[in-house]
Amino acid sequence: MNKQELIDAVASDVGISKSAAAETINAVLDAVSKAVAGGDSVQLIGFGTFATGERSARTGRNPQTGEPIEIAAAKTVKFAAGKAFKDAVNR
């Protein structure tokens, strides 16, 4: 499912226009993105938790030359699925 299909599904389930559903979904995604980028975690009970993580610096290899390269440390985004979401997937 892509974003447009999600908008269509939400609009039909709730009985609102597609533009209102798109505006709402975009607002939710923006709020989650801003919170996680600011270092907060976002916990949606039954669905899951979005949080930041750290990836340490490491040595990699250039696949073309085999030459070692240094890969810088970076922040990552983590998602941990909630119990209800896991149970729905494993039914």
C-alpha cells in the first residue's frame, strides 16, 4: 500500500473526502517526523513506537575496489511494533 492508497482507504473507512484524509495523514506524519527528529519518541499504543537510535562509526569496503573506507556515525530511526500490531500480523 502506498500513501495514496492509504488516503483512499482512510477516506472510505471514515466517510470523509480524500482531501481531508490526505491533510490529516500528512499532519500526523509531519508531527511524528518532527518529534522523532527532535529526539522524542512517539508511542502509539497498540501500533508501535518510533524513536531515534545511534549507529556508531565503522569501517566498510568500497565494493568496486575493495579499499577500506570509514563510515561516519549516524542517527537512525527505529520502529518497534506494538503487541496488538504483532498479533494482527501473526493471525
